[in-house]
Amino acid sequence: MLSVKEKSLERATLIVTSFAAFVTPFIGSATNIALPAIGKEFSANAVMLSWVATSFILSAAVFLAPFGRLADIVGRKKIFNIGLIIFTIASFFCAFSPNIEILIFGRVVQGLGGALIFGTAMAIVTSVFPRERRGKALGIVVASVYTGLTLGPFIGGFLTKNWGWEGIFLFTVPLGIISVVLSFIYLKEEWADAKGEKFDWKGSIIYGLAIISLMYGFGKLPEFTGFLYTLAGTLGIILFVYFEKRQEFPVINIQLFQNNRVFAFSNYAALINYSATFAIGFLLSLYLQYIKGLDPQEAGQILVIQPILMAVFSPITGRLSDKIDAGKVASVGMAMISAGLFVIAFIGPNSSIWFIIPILVVFGIGYALFSSPNSNAIMSSVEKKYYGIASGTVGTMRLVGQMSSMGIAMMIFSIFIGKVEINPSNYPEFIQSIRTAFLIFAVLCFIGIFFSLARGKSK
């Protein structure tokens, strides 16, 4: 039986982490809807527009694992609050960007703040909730993420249509302020289960440089410099793994991947899932506005279908994973997404909106079946002192996957369209680009089913 104090702590933790979990994905999905408007104002090409979305993800991916580890040492609440403050200030800065380069820089700073939030939110929830109630709690946090994704296209489309793309970033500022206030009021405890251990600065630098090189190279493909940067990034990751194995207090505990099958394959499945799915919203946003002629608000009203279903079903699937094998539930979700991607790869210039809507329904339910159970499997497979690392690793797999997904989209745009603005003269090439991307994503997701199944029993 829970005491009043325990109930109060659990309730407060869910309120604060869920609100913060809402804000960061909201800005991502809202920005996707505004990309055509941003491109028009700054005369930006498709690849440059991709960087408006990708710069946030790249920055968050670089900093997330190191700050997840730092949170275990100095305190998860402290890092969480700093992240909320940085994110809020960066949102205000982005709204007044005079050119696309400054906007991209602002998104990098936003990503830094997002990393501090991503790397601690799940760890805080896992620290507070016992195993038997953890899946449901994590499901609520994941539902908050999806609610942010849900309202992002809808509110973002409305704001862009009526007040310009700047309105999206200004709208986020009060949300960030509310998150900060809630955190300072309700989170009274601190969690630092690795207090006194050393922080691995060298490993963090190697990791960051490797990720930056890898992603920058992806964006430059198929140019020769793209191959060089991608190769350098790959070698950097190999060097990082070699270096971390020899550290007493590594930034990412490689032993968890070697000795913990559930942890390893659940993370691999997450990486593949996000690599195969994140760019879907980006591509469909462009398709609905350029090819179907919808305004940002109308496009948002269609794209909102998928995250609504994700938000509704995530707490249910999270609770389900408390009772039955989380790996099997997640694998069913991955299979549904793969099937939807194969179907949408046949999209064309004359495809009906009613061709897209049922596929968005499949995506929404598939994501819910995969994400909450998979996160529960990861967080429940490690000791308490590794919660920050595990939370950071979950977030890193998500962000590196999202980054890879955008990287694939950018590479395909470079091959089929080149570095020019999307206009009626290259619409056939644009259609070919998104069809190719969806087909590649479908194959990736199909492979991911086997990684999900290979984890064995999750409980």
C-alpha cells in the first residue's frame, strides 16, 4: 500500500516529466509543418530545409548520452531543470532569426536543451516508480511525447498560417516557462545514484565528433566529401567503443550491450525503428503542401491523425507490457509500421488523401505498440545506478535513428533533385524521391522486426 508521500511524489513526477516530454516533440513536429513557409521566406533549398529539422536532432544526439551519464553523477533533477531553461531561451532566440543560418544555430542550442531533458526524464520516472507500475508510468510519458507530436502539426499549421513560422517558437516559450516552474515546485527530491564517480570527458568528445562527422557526411552524399566524412564518423564510433571498453566510468557502458541481451537488442530495435520512421512526417508535410496544394493548417489536420492514435494507445500498451512480454508487443508494432511503409511507397501525384489517412492510422497504432513496451524493456533491464545511462541510451538511439532517417531523406533529395528549391518543374523528381525513401524505410523496418524478436523474453 502506497503512503501519501509516495503517491504525491509519483503524481508530481508524472506531471512534470509529462509536461516537459510534451514540449520538445511539439516544436519538432510544428517546425516540420512550417518548413515550406521558412523555405519561401529565406529562399532555401530542400537540403537546407532538412537541416532546420536535422540540426536540432544532431545537437541532441551529440549531447544526450554524455548528459545522461552526468545526470547520474551530479543529479538528474538538476540537469533536467537546466535543460528546460536552455530550451526555453533558445526557442525565443529562434523566433527572431534574420536568416536560415542563424535559425539553424538556434535549433542547435534548442537541441542541447532537449538533450538535457531527454537524458533525464525517463530516468527520473524509472527512479520513482517500482517495476510493477513502471510500464504504465512510462506509457503516460510516451503519450505526452505523442500528444506533443499530435498538437504540433495542428497548432503549428494554425500559427504559421495566421502569424508566420515565428509564431511556433514564440508559442513554445510560455510552455517552457511553465515546465520550469512546475519542476521547481513539485520535484523536491534529487537522484544521483552514481555520485562520486568520474565523468568521461575524453569519451564524450570522441563520441560527439564521430556523430557530427557521420551526420554531416550523410548530408553531403553522394559527393566524395560525403563519403569521407561518413567513413571518418564510422571509424570514430569504432574508436569510441574501443576507448569506452577500457574506462572505469564510461559515458556509455558498452558492457550493457555485451552482457545484457534484452538491453542490447531493444536498443537496436529502437535505432532501426526511428531510422525507418522519423522522416515520414517531414516527407508527407512537403507532399501535402507542394503536391496536393494544402496550406499548413490543412496539412497539419491530416498529419495529426497518426500522433493522436499514438497518444491514446501508448499508456494502454505500456500497461500491457507490465503484464506480458514487452518484446512481443513491440515486435507486432514494428510489423504494422513496416506494412504501412510498403503500401505508402506507391504514393503518386494523383493519390487521394483517403489513400494516406488509413496508413496514418496503421502508423499510429504501430508506433504505440512498439515505443512504450520497448522503452519499458530497456529501462527494466538495468540496475538502478544505470538509469541515467539507460535513459540517455534510449534517447540516443531515438535521436541517432531520427538523424539517420533525415540523413537518408537528405541524401535522396540530393540525388534526385539536387540543391535547388522544390517547384513544379521538379515535382516528378520530388515524387520519385519520397517513394524511394518510403521503400528504403519499409525494408529497414522489416529487418527491425527480427532485431526486436531476437531480444528474448523481456520480463
